[in-house]
Amino acid sequence: MKKIIIMGATGNVGSYVTKYASEFFADKGYEVIASGRRNTDVFDQFGVKFVQVDMTKPADFDRLPQQDVHAVILLAATIPSYMDDYDGGKYLNTNIMGTYNVLEYCRRVKADRVLFSQTVFDISLYAQEDPSRVLDPHLPPYFSYSGDHAMYVISKNTAIEMLKHYLAEYGLKYFVFRFPTIYEYSTFQYYYPNGVKTMRPLYRQINRAKNSEPLELWGDPNYAKDMVHVYDCAQMLCKCCLFNGKDHETYNVGTGIPVTLEQQCQAIIDVFSPKDKPSVIEYHPGKSGGGFLMDITNAKEDLGYEPVMDVHKLFEDYKYEAQFDRFKSLRGE
């Protein structure tokens, strides 16, 4: 049986992608195998085998299957959101040398393809200059060389150059997926902008809505961004594993449906606020920013991708997953 290996399965996005993939490939003749640095039995509930692998350690790859590998979905990475003490070398070690180790594994076992994830920050300055611009997946890099994201972007862009080499030299297909913020419920409600532990604004809004407190909306209420649920992201990745039309491509992960700040706030109120005492929106003038609009035309045409999670379904899933907290053991405090 051909195998789909998900590296980074223990991460926020990876855990839900693994859950989705276990259902997507159940009747298609593929075995899903999860891997990550932390040992866990959390994927037993989906009937998915887990193999502990640190992508920075070449010897760890001997634990993975050595034949019948069809695709490696590479979600493992060092990212700015979870770096509480800045160290640019961690990006180089994981995102460059770790990717090299993955590519060497793919070469040795004669894998058909690798699916590579990066964030939208490699083209973020286009959106900064024009927040209404819909970002084409084939835009050349345009990013800031200063700030806490610079070394991350540089490391990911370098990794993509290696993907090109492995296609030219060894015929290893590669597909790059550019992520904006991917939305999924997590027990851990914090991130680390510039190394400072901070509650994510979205969870702050949800918590206020639960307590019938006003939701503060700063900036233009009509400012819009793409809000992508993790299952739509997973749909795109899984469909790409079966796609045979190209040997490489770059896809934006998105919905193609702009969500305004006002719509986001109202959806949070609709889903989380008590019906007898719903929160209200408090409007505050100011500059809006921080979101992206993604062109997903080629993902629809190539992969047959169709997003199914609108903003209300997205938050309904947050509420649903919070009841089970199925990945709590993977999340730090």
C-alpha cells in the first residue's frame, strides 16, 4: 500500500490535517503515517500510525517506511509565532537543513512528491502596500529584511530553491502551499510576537463574547481578509497528493471569500455569546491591517478544490472541538 507521510503532525495545523487525511484516504488505497518530534499516541484514535522523527536528525528517517512512499507532506518548521526567545539559527537548522534531510529521504525511498508549506510573509509587502490586493500565487518574493519574520522567510525561500534542484536532478515533484493564518481550535491560546507571550486577539474576542462583554473592533469595519479553516487547508493538501497534472506548482491556501472585521465579530457573537445577552460591537477608529486576500484559482482548476468552511462554520467548529480537546496532550501551557 502506498504511503502518505505527514511530517509535523503534532503541530496545530498538522494534527488536524492528519485527522482529515485519515478520513480522506480511508477508501483510496493509501496509508497515512504521522510523524513529529514529540512521541504521542494521540493519533491512535484515527487509526494512524505515529513515528517519532526529528527532521534535523538524519538517522531518525530510518524509522520511517523505506519503500512505497508516495508523498511527504512537510508541515514541520520553526516559525516566528512560537519562538519565545529569538534565535535565527533555529530557522536555518530546521527549515533549511531539516528540509534537506527530508529531500534526501524522499530521494532514497524514491518518493513521488513532496508538499511544502510556507507562510504568506514571503510576499507580505504587496498586501502592506495595498491591503485590497488579491495575492497571486506566482508573485515573486517581496518581504521585509528586518523584523522577527525575516530569517524565517529567508530560510523558507532557500528551502524552495532546494526543491527546484531535487526536481531537476532527481525528478522529485514538489508543490508549495502558501499559508495565511490557518484557523483551528487549540487549547493553547497564545503566541509570541517579537518573543513576548501574548493571547491571540481571536481568543480574546471569543472569551469576551462568552461573557457577553463588548467586542472591540479597531479600524475600518469593512477591512477584509481570507479566513481559512484547517479542514479546507487539509482538503487542498490531500487532493494535491492525488494530482497528476504537473510536476511542480505553487498554491495559495485560501477561500476566495473575503471576511470583513465586522463579519468576523458578528460571527463570534452569533456562535459564542449567550442568546439572551449577546455581546455588542464597539467601533474604534484606527488603522486596519494584518490580513491577506488569496487568489486560489489554480488550486480550484488543478486540484478540484472547493472551500466548504465559511466564517460561521469555522467558529462552530471551534466550539465543537473545544468540547473534545482531542489534541490537548500536544499543546504547551
